[in-house]
Amino acid sequence: MDKTIREIKEWLLQDPVLSQETINELLADSRAGVRKLVQSYLKDQERKKKEAARIESMWRIEKEYWAKGYQTLAGVDEAGRGPLAGPVVAAAVILPPDFDATGLNDSKQLSADERYQLRIRIEQEAVSVGIGMVDVEYIDEHNILQATYQAMRLATLQLDPAPQMILADAVQIPGLSIPQLGIVKGDSLSHSIAAASVIAKTVRDEWMIRAAQSYPEYGFDRHMGYATSEHIEALKKYGPTPIHRRSFAPVRDLLEASKNGIGR
């Protein structure tokens, strides 16, 4: 090939479709720089192929139910079951069949910026989005599982149109008459659930970031209320805030120790 290495690099950056003959010619080039460029190109093509297959596979459940006549499917997921502080948040999302799912995945697999960009796309293109938030008082009175169910019910009931089918991450939501399918690890198997995961996570993170302004010594904007060493140390030093879950062991044990005069 009579192109310079720089020209070949710019050409490959345009993501051309290369014939096997052209690939073989580039791999046989006497210049190590050219061989390295084409090897990088081939790895990138393989990555894109796997990502396209992943995206397609995450439509499988939706396509199955669309084919059965369920036109409005709601993915439902939660964020914040495990933290020691803050609310539990659930989201319900109805996606259109032509939604651009590029990059959509379980929110835990994404960076904060990726989640934010996806949230913008979801809110702009979704048929409907519902959000349910349940506070620490409800969590402490009813337990975190019941609070999670309540958040999911609130999110689902906000949807307009109402869904004909719910795809939920791992659970069956009590108190709803809508048909449901609980899918273990659903946020990595269904785009609808993954979209709900992204919305729930970003909404809750924003809540915790605002809480950090009221309680700056706790670092809520860094750990989002989870039981990190920083959070535990702040709890020991300053005690629980009104947004801490007093029914959760680390907070409850600290309160019990304080009541009994331990550590004073």
C-alpha cells in the first residue's frame, strides 16, 4: 500500500469496511506502524461487534412480549437499598421499540457521566418515565424491602400510559394488578430495566449530593450514603443525621452504644 502511516491512521479512523484482502495486505506491510494500526483496528471492530450483539440481546425479552401483543412494557428498578442514609428510589420506564440503546447497561457498570448522558436520552425519548422515592421514616418503620416495593409502586403508577406488562429487576412487586415478570439480573438483560436503573441511580445520587450541602462533614456526595470507611468514621465522630436509617445495623448499634454510655 502506497499510503503513509499517517494517511493509513486517518483512513482507519473513518471506520471503513475493509475486505479480507486489504486486511491481509496491511498485516503483511513491512512497516511495524502499519501492522500495529490494523491490529488495533481489528480489535476495535471486534469490540463493536460484541457491543452490537449485547445491545441486540437486551431487546430479546421486550421483543418477545411485544410479539405477544403487549405494546407498553415498563422496566422497573431501584437504587439505594443498601446505604445507611437517604431514601430508596425506584424508576419505571416505558421505552419505544426504536429507542437508541447505544451504551445502555446496568447503571453499576457505567460511569457517572455515562449515566447522566443516558438519562438525558431516556427522558427525551421514552414513552413515559415514573419516579418513586421513599424516605428514611418509611424505611425504618416498614423495613427496606417494603420501602423498595412502595417506591416501585409509586414509580409505576406515575406512568402514562399505564403499562400492560412490568419487567422488574429480580422481584415481583406486590399490590399491583399489572402482569409482571421478575428477571434476575434484569438490569443487564433488558433495556427497559437498565433504563430504569439509570434513572433511579441518577435521581438518588442527585438527592445525596444535595444532602451533602446540609451535612458536609459526612461526604454524602462521595459515597452516596453507603457504608464506606469514611462514612462510618463520620458516623462515629458526629452521630447520625435525620437522613440516616436508624433500623440499619451500623446506625442502630452506634445509637445503642451511645445510649449505654459506651465510647464516651
